[in-house]
Amino acid sequence: NELDTSFENYKRALKNRVKYFGTDSEEVSDSLFGIGKVRFLRGENEEALACLDESLRVKRMIFGNDHVEIADVEQFIGSILREMGQLNAAIVHMREAVEI
């Protein structure tokens, strides 16, 4: 299954990136974002949100609050929350993305 292969590749990349760049690096944040996307596609919404929340935390630390990288993660979090029926929370994240 392609999703399983992608998931394993992202996990391997995350492990290596943590080792070489540290936990609070753009590279690690990108891996977490990728894992979040795969988890979402696999229907693992809660796990996807956990990965995306951590990715967002790191990206905010690196880029601040007004960067396209932040908007991308906020938008994706909003999409997942919408899928989960959490419309008010989804609107908050979508609004954050649009305002950037």
C-alpha cells in the first residue's frame, strides 16, 4: 500500500532529521507535516492533528506567526477539523490561514 510506504518513509526521515537537525528544526517540522498528511489520508484524524500541531509549534518558533508556512499548516488543520465536524474550530484555523 502506497500510504503505508509513505508513512514508513516519513517516519524514517523524521528519525534522521531529529538526529541531524534537532527537534525544533524546519526539516523536522516538514516531516511532521508529511506524517500528518498521510495519517489524515489513512483516516487517523486525531493522530494527524497531533503531528500538525507539533509541526505548527516548530514553524511558529522558526518563522513567527505571519509566514506562508504557518498558513499552510493552519489551513490543513482547519480542513481536518471540518471533516471531523468541528466547524467552529475549523473556522478559527481557516481564518488564521487567510489572515496571513
